[in-house]
Amino acid sequence: MFSFRRFLVVMAVISLVSFGALAQSPDSSSSTPAQDQAQPQAPAAAANQQGPVTVQARIKARREARRAQAIHDTYAHLYEVFVGAGYQRFTPGPTLQRTTMYSWDVAVTRYWSEKLGLTFEGRGNYGTAFVGLNSTSLTRPAISHYDVLVGPTYRFKMRPRYSIAGSVKGGVAMSNFAADTNGFGTKVLGLYPDGTTYALNASLIGEVNITPSLSLRLAPEYMATGFGSTLQNDFGATYGFVYRFGRQ
């Protein structure tokens, strides 16, 4: 019985010594606070890596917002007035060579959105027809015709500094070919007779903005007319200033 008690005492001492060794071991639970302190560093490192990306995204967003505001300030006007000039390679008679017609051009566009508007346009075209030798003394009579057009205009590319648009218009053209024939009329000179006919116009419009309200325009174009009951396919361009006003 005495030996059994001594055995229990020895086992208790051995257990206490073993528990103390485990408590001092580096693999024991005493290392947990250090590990707990190391774990929060990972999110901090991730935040440091995401910080510059977030700043760049904010800068890009502000830049895009300024760009969108500049586009809105430029193209959200209700009306647009174009005043300029132009030229057109025109065929004045069925057997005559083309001549250059120089023109004045005025147009007003009413916009329903930043992209879509309706254009009303008037222009006068003036030139000299080369009719060659004939029974009269006239070889280079002055001619003119006037156009009234209406049709849609659509901006398909808008930037703060420039825009590109297209326009298709139709209307009437009125000729004045006999005014400089000294009473001989147009037939003897090979010119189309005076009259009123249809006119069709298609143009590609490029504008460079000086301010949100003022820009420079260059517009290559195609013009079809029906003088003399025939079709004239003419090419040219208009150029001038555009002034915008009013707000949609």
C-alpha cells in the first residue's frame, strides 16, 4: 500500500514536469498571440497595393466627367446658325463642260438632342459658263441658280474639340441662266432653260470648335439637280462659321 502511494506521488511529479516542458515549447499554444499579430498584416498589404489603383480610377473618372461635361456644354445648344461660302462643279448645259460655281450659304439647324437636328438652308450659286463659239458674240455668259433645302443633320462623332456629322437635304433649285444672254436665250448658247426643279444634297460635315458656341466648318458635298429635265451630278464643298445658342 505504501509503495502504491509512492508510485502515485512519482507519477504526479512526472506529470507536472512534462506539463511545464510543453508550456515552454515553441510549438505550444503560447505562440498564438504572435501569429494573431501577424495575420492582420495581409489585409494591410492588400490595401496598400489597391490604394494606387483606386486613386488612378478616381482620376480617370474625374477626367471622363470633365470630358462629358465639355461635350454637353458644346453640343446641348438648341439652335445652330451657319454662315459661309462654297463652290460647286456644275454642268450648265447638256453638251457644255463643267464650270465652278461660287456660292454664299446660310443654314439654321434646330436640335432635338445633342446628335439629331433639322436643317433649313438657302444658298446662291454664281459662275461663268464656257459656251464656245456660236452665232452670237457671247462665249462666257454669267449664270446663277438658287437652292432652298431642308433635311436632317446627325452628329455621329462628338469630341470637345471637334465633331463629325452627316446631313441629307432635299428641296428646290431655281435657275437664272438667261440673264446674261443679251436676249438670245439659253438654247442658242447650249444652256439649260430657266426653271425650277428638284435639288438633293448630301454632305459630310466636319467642325473644329473654337469655343463651346463657335466653330469652323468644312463640308464636302454632293448635289443633284434636274435642270433641263436631266440629272446633274455635281460635287463641291461649303465652309464658314457656326454659331450655337439656346439650351435644350
